[in-house]
Amino acid sequence: MTYEQAEILSLKALSHVAGHEDILLAYLSLSGMTLEALRNSASAPATLASILDYFLQNEKRLMTFCRAENILPDQLAKARQFLPGGETIAAST
């Protein structure tokens, strides 16, 4: 996986969050972000990392997203390694 592939996958995850009001509201509540802040930082690497973390922290949420996008769950973990904080995750596994 490349950084560009990780970014594309992260943007798909963000699109999934934005397309499901219940998921969006849960993400905003958990992250402490406002909708406006999410809109303003949507392409920021740290925001994309946060979106991937949101899915990786809940297996049910992760599997629902992966089925919807027809991707393997390990792809999110691989993508996460390319975003801020990902090197810490990779080192601990």
C-alpha cells in the first residue's frame, strides 16, 4: 500500500461516515469535533487517521464498512500505518 492508496481508503471511510447520520453523530461525539470542524479538516492527514481509528476500534463498525466497500478489514490497518501516528501503531504490533 502507498500513501496515496491509504488516503483514498481513508476518504472512502470518511464518505461512509458522512453518508450515515447515526455513524456521523457517533463519530462527532467520540472525537469531540463539530460538523464544521470536520468539514474544514476533512482532507487533513490527522483527520483521516482519526476516521480510520474510529473504524478500527469497533469490529462491528469495521466489518459493516468493509462489506459496504468490498474491502478486506486488514486494509484499514495497513492504510492507518501511513497516516500520523501510524508508525506508533506499526511498532506496537
